[in-house]
Amino acid sequence: MAEGSLISKLDAALTHLRVVEHERNEAFARAAALEQEIKELRGLISMAESKAEEILRGAPSSVAPKPEVSFPQPASPTPAPEVKAPVPAAAFQDFTEKAPIQNPADTRRRYTQVF
């Protein structure tokens, strides 16, 4: 019985060792991929730095004045909008007489929800 217990413990230890070894291999592979990405990023950074230096070398040391930009003016002035004469209040009299009279309590009941 002690031998069975010892064998099962050894099997469990061997299984655990295999899992740890697998995780270690994955970690090494990930580290290698990250190192490759670091090399690529360093290359990109050096290219960006050289490009920035090239751009800065090409720019004058003092700030150049901005050229004036002129916008074309319209040939003729735009016509003023047409102003209509106010409508007499008597024209709306028909609408006010035909409209149903509302109770203020109805309005409060109808619009209780805030939008």
C-alpha cells in the first residue's frame, strides 16, 4: 500500500514537472518574440529620429512670417432678404375661436415625464 501511494505521488510530481517545463518553454518563446519586437521598434525609432533631424535641418532657424492670404470678394453685394409685412391679428382670430379650451390640469397630467 505504501508503494502505491509513493508511485501516485511520483506520477503527480512528474506531471507537475512536465507542466512547469511546458510553461518555461512558452516563456522562452515569448521572450524571444519580445526581443525581436524590441529590435524592430529600435529600428523604427532610429528611422523616425533621423527623419525628424532631416526635417529640422531643412527648416530655417527663425520662424518664417506667414504669407498673407487674400480671399476673393463677391462681384456684387448679395441682395437683402425680402421682408414681409406683418399679418394682422384678425387673421388668427379664426384659429383661436375654433380651438378647444384646455384645462391646465390636463396639461399637467399629460406632460409629467421629463425628456
